[in-house]
Amino acid sequence: MLIFSRYSYWVGAMVALAVLLAVVGRAGLLDPVQDVFLRATGPLEEGTSSVFSPVASFFSDVGNVDRLQEENRRLLSENETLRNQNAALRADSLRLAELEEALGVVTADPSAERLAAGVLSRIQGPLTRELRIDRGTNHGVVEGNPVLSVQGTLIGTVTEALPSSSFVRLLTDSRSSIAAQVRGSPADGIAKGNGGALNFELVEGDVNIGDTIVTSGLGGTYPPDIPIGEVTDILGDTQDPFPTVRLQTTVRISTTRTVLVMTSFTPARFQVDE
Amino acid sequence: MMRMLLTVVLLLATVLAQVAIAPLFPLVGAVVELPVVVLLLLAVFAGPYAVMIGLPVLVLFLGFSTNVEFEWLVMAYLPLLPCAAWIQRHREIPQTPYALVFVMVIAAGIWARAVFSVVAMTSGASLAVGPVVTDILLTGLVLDAAVVSVVYALCRWVGWPVRSLDLEQAGFEP
């Protein structure tokens, strides 16, 4: 124990420093310092990440050639179907706009304002998955804003907004849980991250492989009908009333460089707090 | 003064690499714990003073970059240096400098990941012991051991001597 006594002064000083930083940090006194630090290191993080991203993508793709080829075939087929559907929807949309104008009806999408943000860094710990983006309170970002991929798939929520950057907790973070439902079906449940993948815990109804899971809007944490992912696997036997359902997000979060922040949506609990 | 500045630059680079590079190269679900690797190598090649000065700097940089609370970061990395010194002092334990580094990177890696898992669980993560052990702990330790072994071998090849972690031998008189 002699060795510990020699280090005891330093250990004591470190514990005291930890307590001091905990108090000062919780009081928010370090937020301006943190913002300055992140402003200074942001370009370095972005530059470093952009240099190594292609290398990481190469190694990732080499290990998944078969899966990527299969995925490519499936996506080509889906793309054709979606192009056709898109054309039909455009026609319907124009028709709807004409009818609304004729009837004097005005519809406003509360989730229309979406702010593009660049991903500065990825923070990955045991069970946790977060991003840091280059938009903060100066740009209208507040805690609780949903964050989407550029294709409109939900990828996370802003958990802390600093003046010029924000931290985003991803769906795959094990602290993340979202009220969700099967699109076009009354089946609902909770989409939960497990530190790497995404599961859907069914509360009521049936779910099948290929179903699209969207936000239900229950609880007011997210707007309804934002796509979360697609059911790829259902674990457990057919009699199991609460099977474990694996979801595959339609966006590759690990290589995403740009995201959209829904700045016009603030969760109900944050509105009450204010 | 120059050495202190170099240490700060090294620790800043470590934090940048941890948030900008390490997540791009995961093994299963784990990433390398670069702060543990760098603190350990710093202790072995630059002496205990470098870590004693560097740890608070690292905690500040890492806390700002990852938004993890400072007290948890201190808890995760603080035991590394005294424990390594304790092992090194007990000569009855058969050891070579590399064996010490290897044992310490495993022990410190387990400790740091355990602390961060507890942090995640206290803020709402559900406990799944199996995946935590296989996907995060074991694979993470493999990455840590691989990185520390490569860097240790390079440093020895360059000719850097291994230093004592004992404060008395390092000239510290409390």
C-alpha cells in the first residue's frame, strides 16, 4: 500500500478536481469554454474524419461485398417502384393543391423547417452512440429537436445544444426509446437502441418482415409518421405475444456526413418546461 | 515546459482521434479506448509526472468533446497510474516491461468500459450482460491490446527507454 500513499496527494487532488468540475459543469459555467474549445477543434475533427472516412468505408465495403451486391439489386428494383409511385404522388399533390386553393384551405406542416447540419464527429462508447453537429442555439437548434437523415429517416434527437454545435443521441444508443408503430397498421410499440442495432418492442398488434416502422407521435416527443426503419428479423416462436423485432435503418448512420434538424418541432415536455 | 506542451498536444490529438477516427474502425460493436492506451504509454515512456499533469488536461478535453461528465472520466482513468506502479513495485510478480503494459491495458480497459457502461445505464440504457461482454468488452480489449502492442514495439525499436512508475525513483519526495 506504500505505493498508494506516494500517489495519494495526486489522487486526492484529482478527486477534488473531479468534484469541482462536476459542480461547475452542472452550473453551466463551463458551457462557454466548451463552446470555444469545440469551435477551435471542430475543423480539425471534421478534417481528420473526412480523411479517414473513405478508408473506413473501403474496409467496410470489402468485408460486405456479397451483401452490398444483393442490396444493390434490391435497391434498383425498389428505386423503379418508388419512381413510379413518386410520379403518381406528384400528380395527386398538384391536384390536392388545386383543390385546397379552390376551397380556401391552408395546410401547414409543423415539421416543415429543417436545418441542414454537418456531422463533426461520432462519439461511440460502450452502449452509447452520439454525433456532434455544426449547428447550435445560434442557428435555432434546441434540445429535443428531432434529427433526420437527408432522406427524411429519423436518426436521433438533440440532447445538448451549445451556441455553435450540438450533441445528438442516435436511435441506436441504448438510452434511446421512441414510441413507434407499423405504417398502415394499428400495431404499435417502442423502438429501442441497444448500443449498435435497433429493436422494436411490440406492445400491441402484429408485425411482419418488410414492414416499415414509423414514429407514432405518442408522448409528444416526435412528430408522427417519420420513418425509423424496416423489419428485417423477428425472433421468438410464433406463439410469442411479445417477440423481439430487429429493425434495419434505411440510412447508413456510420457514414452520414449531413443531417437535417427539425428546428420547428419541440417535444411537449420541453414546451412545458419553458 | 516544452515537454509539457508536447504532452498537451499529444493528448489533444488523442481526443481528436478518439472522436474522429476510432468510431470509423469498430470491431463488432467496440472501438479502441485511445485515452487508456496513450496514458499507459505516456507513463511507461515519459514517466509518471507526464500522466499526473496530463490526466486533468485529458479529462477536460475529453469532457468537452464527448459531453461525458468530468467526474466519470476521472473515475475511469484515475486508477491506471497507481495500479501500474503498484504492480511494477511488486517485484515478486514475474514481469517484463511489455507484460506490465499488456496487463495494465487489459485491466484499465475493463475498468474504463465498466465505468462508461454504468454511466450509460444510469441514464437509461438497459443492461444486457452478454452483448456488453462479447461485443464491447472482449473485442474492445483486443483492439486496445493490438494498438498498445504495435505502438510499444515502435517506441522500443526507436530506442526509447522504459521508465519507472515509482515516484520515489522518479525523484518525487512527498
